[in-house]
Amino acid sequence: MATFPEDRRNTLNSSLIRATLSHLIRPIRVPAGLILIAAIAVMAGPVLPPSLSGLTVVGPYVVLFVGAAISIWFNRGRAFIASASLLLAYAGLDYALGINVGNFAPRAVFSALAILVPFNILVALAYPEHGVSHHRNYRWLMLVSAEVLCVGWIASAGNSSLSGTSWRDMMEHWLITSPPTPLAGRVMFLVAFIVAVWRARPRHTLTPPRPLDVGIAAMLVALFIGCEGMSTPISTSGPFGSYILAAGGILLIALLQESYRLAYHDELTGLPGRRALDERLQGLGPVCSFAMVDVDHFKQFNDTHGHNTGDQVLKLVAARLAEISGGGTAYRYGGEEFAVVFPDCRVEEALPHLEDMRGQIEHYKMALRSEDRPRDPRKGSKLRASISPDKTLSVTVSIGVAGRDDVATTPASVLRAADEALYRAKEAGRNRVCR
């Protein structure tokens, strides 16, 4: 097995660290920005004109309703539960403020909001994503209906002969007394946030977290800050309304980002997909190079070792392509084919980077994944050195590269020329780069 010089290995490790940090930081920029805007709005609240002060009261209704509607449209079950739970809780608190029986009704609803909203999200996170429309939807309807009836019954204590007054004493218990956030609510927020962060963890070193998973975790943070900022008398305006608006905005933007990811990124490899490539082609300048990459003997991998091993091969190739140097961007073209775009780069400049990447794939020692093999890539890489050769696979790729010239004048024609060069690489014996 070929080895790389020490400086080359250090360069590869540095590139991997930078790519990993970029994938981890990029998804949290928008949620962090919205929470920061909410904090600025809270500090600037007293100086806002009256015409804008109502945004913190009406804004959450609009944003949360739109978020719930888009969740139904995109069939995102967890997002719908999160947005619908918060919308109902916020509306219930607003209604309780209208009753305001000695401030008990708002306190009861606020305590319920701080406990039940993260509880609902926690339950949703505990189950796989089944979407909004599936055969067990009635269970969620029954749970939410029971929560609404129970909170309404408690909040009406002292105002209805049916509910009596015993609930008033219960609200003074140290676990649920509020504001700010009751202790039971803080525990629920913490558990839900830990599970949300676990759900949002990257499935692969170079695959960024899913926007919706990150959005749900960030929504919990915004909601918790809003609950912690609640004071007596309870109000839906001011700090609380600002952070509820931020929570709804985080979820709404995450839904839009998730729809973009599903449309433009390949789920298996994490690379941008064919649609993203088609759009990228339209914006390229007069100097550019394309490479078509095909996994050699991929059908044989599937037939001999099964589709799970085939998926491992595709992930391996995609991970190496995602790290390609020279300013290239890799795309999943379809099946076992990938495309690499080098904007503002001639073929002569792109060839060394493609050859280097081809060599990395050829010399990579891929172990067949068994049931007891660690899922952690770092632990798996430590085991690869001790695995016998008969338990490893050698993967190679064929590459065809072309650039704009007098014949291939458009991006589409350059792509066709790269595909023809790929065919020549396969005819010449595979595991090579041809132009």
C-alpha cells in the first residue's frame, strides 16, 4: 500500500479539520443570527415606535402558522409538532391573559407551555420521522387534545365550579412555580435539547447536519431564553414575544433549508446533486474544466458483496471527491458517476488535482462493514490497519476531463466532452485520467 509524505498527510488532515469545522459552523449561523436579532430587539424595545411594538404580539402567530402550514406541505412531522405545539401554547397564553383571574390563568398556561412544548418535541424526536400524514396521526391528535383540555381545566381554577380551587395550591409547588421557567420545564428543556443535538449530529465527517434537526435544537434554545426572560406580570409582548418570534423564524427557515437540501443534495453521499450541477453550469465563465468520475466495476461490487457494500463504495468516493483541491466542487451525477467542476481553471491546471485524488482512492484500504464494526469513522480507521487483506476492498475510479475550447464552447458541450474522455479512460484499462 502506497504512503504519502508526512507534509502531505498533515495537509490532508488540516483540510479535513477545516472542512469539518465549516460543516459544523455553517448550519448554526442563521439560528444564532436570529437569536441575536431577538436580543437586540429586546434591548431596543423601549425605543421602538408604537407601530412596530405589535410585531412581538402578532408576529409569532403569523410565523408559527406559516411554519405549521409549510410543515404539512413538505410532510415534516417533527417540524409540524414543534410549530403547532408552540402556536397552540402561545395562543393559549394570549387567551389566558384576557381572562387574567388574579394572574393565575396566565401563570398556569405559562408553566404548561414551558413543560409541554419541550415534552412534545422530545416525544417527536424519540420516534423516526414518519411525516405528517401517516396512519397513526390520531395519536398525536389525542395527545394534543388531552393537553389542551387539561391546561384549560387547570387555568380555569377559581373561575369555574367544575375545576374548583385546588389547582391554585398546586401551582405553588417548587417544581412548577413560575415565572420564570419552572424547574420541571428546565429539566424538560435540557433533556429535549440533548436529544435534539444528538439527532442533529453529522452522520458523516463531511456531511453537514440536517438543517431541520439543527433548527429544532436552536428553536428550543430561543424558547428557553424567552421563558427565562418572563417576569411578573406575565405578558406575550416584550422579551417573550421577541424570542417566540425568533423560535418560529428559526423553524421556518430550517424548513426552507431542508427543502433545498432534499432538492439539491444527494442523501446517500451528502454531495450536491444533479439539479445543483445543472444550475451551476449556467453561471460558469469562459474558462472552466469538467471531470466525469466513474467507479470501476461498480456492478461487480453490488453483485458480489451486496448493495450495502456498494453504498459504502459510493460514500468513500464521495468523501474523497469532497476534499479535492484546486477549487473543484464535486457533484453526484447519477448511479456510480460523479462530476467535478473547476471554475476558472484550465485542464492542465485541473489534471494534477484529479490525479492526486485518483491515487488517494486507489490506495485507500476499505474494510467490509460487519455487524460488529464500529459506526464511528475514527474507531473504524484505527481498525483498518489490523484487518487482514482478504477482508478489505480495493476501489478505483476512471476519470475523463475536458475544458472549454473552440469545439466545446458551452458548459453542456464541455460536460459531454468529459464524458467521452471518461469512455476513453475505461477503454484504456480503467483507473486512469484521460482528457
